[in-house]
Amino acid sequence: MTEIWPGDPYPLGATYDGAGTNFALYSEAAEKVELCLFDERGGETRVALTECDGFVWHGYLPGIGPGQRYGYRVHGPYDPARGHRCNPAKLLLDPYAKAIEGEVRWHQAVYGYPFGEPDSRDDTDSAPYVPRSIVINPFFGWGHDRPPATPYHDTVIYEAHVRGLTRRHPKIPERIRGTYAALGHPEIIDHLLRLGVTAIELMPVHQFVTDQVLADRGLTNYWGYNTIGFFAPHNAYSSTGQRGEQVLEFKAMVKALHEAGIEVILDVVYNHTAEGSHLGPTLSMRGIDNANYYRLVEEDRRYYLDTTGTGNSLFMRSPHVLQLIMDSLRYWVTEMHVDGFRFDLAATLARELHEVDRLSAFFDLVQQDPVLSQVKLIAEPWDVGPGGYQVGNFPARWTEWNGRYRDTIRDLWRGQPAALPEFASRLTGSSDLYQDDSRRPAASINFVTCHDGFTLHDLVSYENKHNEANGEGGRDGTDDNRSWNCGAEGPASPAIEELRQQQKRNFLTTLFLSQGVPMLSHGDEMGRTQLGNNNAYCQDNELSWVDWSDAPENRMLLEFTENLSRLRREHPVFRRRRFFYGRPVRGSEDGLSDIAWLTPAGEKMTDADWNAGHARSLAVFLNGEAITEPDRRGRRIVDDSFLLLFNAHHEAIRFTIPKGYGDMWATEIDTTVPVTVESRLCRAGEEVEVAGRSVRVLRRV
């Protein structure tokens, strides 16, 4: 008989102390909780947790240590109409499990009801078909690891997928490709450093599940937005496959990235879980305490309120759900040393009832938390519920994926009329969205592409999605791509391909020279394509993986991106901490405004110029001598001044170098060519031709 001591109700989960392990599980619905221990052959030993304090069932098992497989069986009411779904026949994952072994094998037993009879109860044992929670060793030699703590205005984010970024890299040992170890490999780190990346934002690495509907089609949940373990690094990204080893491997990856000065930001999914709707499987929280973990429909508690489009939403009014999320976030910061989070469908986290409440309990908790209030917090500021589009409405100290930026920049470069006024706001940090909340340009995470939608190459190569490989008859993925294929759908003639390369350079130049925080989607700097698939969430194959082959045009695009990033890094005028004033500022030596908007003729823009629906071209003067903010030591920042000449019109336009802003100008970037080599200086009053659909960046000499 397994020896058990009373143990403690806190911390929740399985906590190894060097001599044994304390187990603690919250369930208000439970009448009895059994801890199930599994040996190497799958044999199960059940131990009743008889101690219960504040609805936390707990016990301490001496001699139980790292690597121990375990799960729970919860006895209690099974009454779906009242929101209760306890069933001891279903082996349940610990919501606080620090590591998880195995994956779901889809079978009738995984569900709480017989197929076709959702109001009935199925008592088939699910243990042979579900993963196991694992006790981990929490000790790790972090040495002198410290967070890079890069200021937001100096940050360049690289959104990446652990497997997709590294799976095809020819210089990484094959046995570790697609894993945390590969992400911490010098080849990947060197690539990020050449790009000037200061933070890598990882698509979900919390343990996730591939839904049965995908598994039945021979596909997988590649993106990972289907979490079942909020504390556990996804086990399939471990290079060893040993139980619990994914934790050590993840920590080693973070340590290696930190040594290079690169922060690690996690894309986290706290809005729902992999248990889905009332027809979904019983894997964890549903069988532990369904009504306290999930938002249920008040009129009929068999059903789940769904603001995420995935079948369920976590119950953000429950103090135990809030505790789970906060404990998870703190764990990843304090124990795993990550530097921030991007919250998937963050508007759902703000829903206390039905409306999105910016001052909801979750944000209040984060605001006062001494750990979480100090890390980077990025919101995906929308969900699929009523009033779910909340760009610009998150609290101070939060930043946001700026969907308005993405849409506006795409509109400009595909030639949409009347885009200039909005373009001006997005280029300068979106003060119309953030300034009233006392936030600054860095509140705007600027992006043109991300994992969801077209890649940069596909944005200029396809006007329609091509999602046939997903097997959903084209119903999946957005139809609002705001893309332009440059004259032909898919692979095309050399002339069209050349224009596409130029358009890519236009997008990248706009992105890196905009105020705010630029975010690059992995592989865009090397021309990654998904062949027009704009929703590759289920494609764990060459369609989604980054292609590291050394094609000349992709190598030139990479070098162009590196040069752009270097220009931004070397010139603080492109990464201001404060919004432009739009007027002369005190201390400016030349008496000029900190920014000026000019017509191609070199004259200041008038209301008529802004409102001309056909206008697609303008010049922007950025005054490097009128940066009012001090540096870290309180010294005044002085930089070069720049003229940005944007021509989104299809024909070349002759821009007049304006008088009064500087006498001599040198070309830093011309997007008509991948490498700018022009050394001729331009004089004030002189005309400069800017090719159709191109950008020219001039620096005052």
C-alpha cells in the first residue's frame, strides 16, 4: 500500500521537494478524489486524497519523485443540465501539471457520453487513451541568467514556430530539428542577431491537443491554439522524448537566447481549452469541476458560452480560474525565465459577463502583480464575441497587435484610394488609438503579416486563398486578405516576380521605419510561401515550415531586411518613445517641426491634399534634431534627419527635394533595387524620380 501523509493544499499541482511529492487539486464539485500513479508497464495504483481544505484535495507521498506518471479520478455529480460532469471512469490531467507525457488517442472512452447520446453517460475507462501528468525536477542551473529587459522602443519582435522555423535548417543536427534545442542552436541565434531581433515570440508551446476531426483527416493542430496544460511545455518539441526532459530543454533554450540578448515571449491561449463544446472530450477541467472552470449558458447549463469560436471559454469571473491563469503566468516568468506574453483572443479575458470590460478582474490582477506587471504584455485585441474588436482599448502598460496598422499598410501598397490620412497615423505610431490612454508609440505592435493569413510572399502573389489542403472546402480562412497578386495568381513571369520582390521591400521598409514595435513573421525575410494557403493551422509539413534553401532572390531579400533593421537600430528618429508634436519644439537648432508632411512638389500637405481620394504619394520629413526625449542617462538625443518618399502610384513620380529642410541628401534605401549603391547626393530644390510602387529614403548630409 502506498504511504500517504496529509501534505499541504498549496501549491497546487505536483511539487517535488527532494524527498517526496505533494499533490494538490482544486475541485468544489468533488465528493472524492483519487490520485492515480502509473508504473513503467502502465499499471495503475489509486490513492485516495482524504484531506480537503478550501475545496483543495491534497496529500504528500514520500519517495515519489521526478518522472512519476500520474492523473486523477474525480467522483462527484454527473448532471449536465446543472453543469456537472464528474465521472471517475475518466482519467484526468492535472491542470497544474508541469510536464505531460503522450497524446490523446481518439476513442469513445475519451468522451463522457456515448456517441449520438450527449445527455447520457459513458463509463468506459479512458486511461488507455489519454496522456499522463508527470512529476518534474524543478532544479536547474540558471547560473547568471538575467532577463535582457530590452526597452519597448528598441524592440524588434520575430514571430516564430518552434518546429516550423527549425525543421528544415540544413546546418542543425537532424535529430534536434523542430525542437527547443534547435531554437537555442547557434545557427538560429546567429540568424536572429543578424536580423536585429531582440525578442522571439513563440507560437503556443503550452501542451496542446490535436482535435479528433483533424486527426481523422490525417492532419494535426500545427499552430497549437488548443491548450490542455497551462504549465507544461509541449512534449512533441522535446528532442529527447524522455518524460519531463522537455522542461530542462526549454530552460536551456531560454538561457541560450538570453545569453545572446534575445527575449522570449510566449503566445498564450488562456481563453479556452482543448475540451471543446459539450460534445468534446473529457480530459481535465471538465471532469474536475466543469461549472467552476467554464462559462456555461445560464438558461441551459449543458451548453458552453463560446466567444472564442472553439467550443468553450474559460470562466473569467471564477477566482479559481483567475488563480490558475495567474499562477501559470508567474510560473513561466519565475521558473522558466520567459520575458513576456502575447495573449491570444485577449478580449475574451476581459469578459466578466458578456461585454468586454477593460477593467475586468484579470487586468486588475496583472496590474498589481509585482512579477507580471514588469514583463512585456501584448494583447491580440479581439475575439469572436459581440463587441470583440478592441484595438486601442487595452490598459496602460499593455501593448497590442495593431490590426489597423496591418490593414492600412496593405491597402496603401495594393493601391486603394483615400488611404493616406490613415497611413500617416499608422506610420507615426497610431496616436489616435493610444495617446488618450497615456500610452506611447510602443503600444503599437506593427505587423504586415503574422502566422494567421498570407505570408509576405503570398500577400503579393495571391488575391484569393488556396486552402484546399486543409480539407474544409475553402470555408476556412479569411476572405479579407487585402492582397494584390501583381497581375497573375501564383507563380508568374520574371517581370511580375520582379515587381513582387519590390513590393516585399516596400512592405518591409514601411514596417521597419514606422514608429512603434515592428514584428516580423518567421521566414518572410527569406520569401517563405504557403502557396496561397492563408490558414495553415493544420499543416505540419513543408507547406508551413521555413525553407532555408539558398535561392539568390531570397538571399538578397534577407540582406535587405538586415540592412533595414540596422538603419532602424542606428537611428533613434525611427524608434521614438514619444509621439510627434507636429510643430517646432524647444531646443531644436533648426527651428523646424519634428515632422512634416509634404506633397511630391515639396510643399506642405493641405487638407485638400489629404482628402484627394486619388493621392497615393507623399514625402515625410523626420527631424533628428527635434527629438525631445532624453536617453537613458538623461542626455538629449540628436540624430540625422530623413526624408521618406512614398510612391504607391503605379507610375513614376518626380519628387522635389523641399527647400528649408536641408541642403544635401544621400540615398539610404531605394526599394526598386535589393542593394542600394547610389552615391550621388541630391540638392534642395532638385527633382528626384521615385519609381512607381516604391520607397526612397534620403538622409540629410
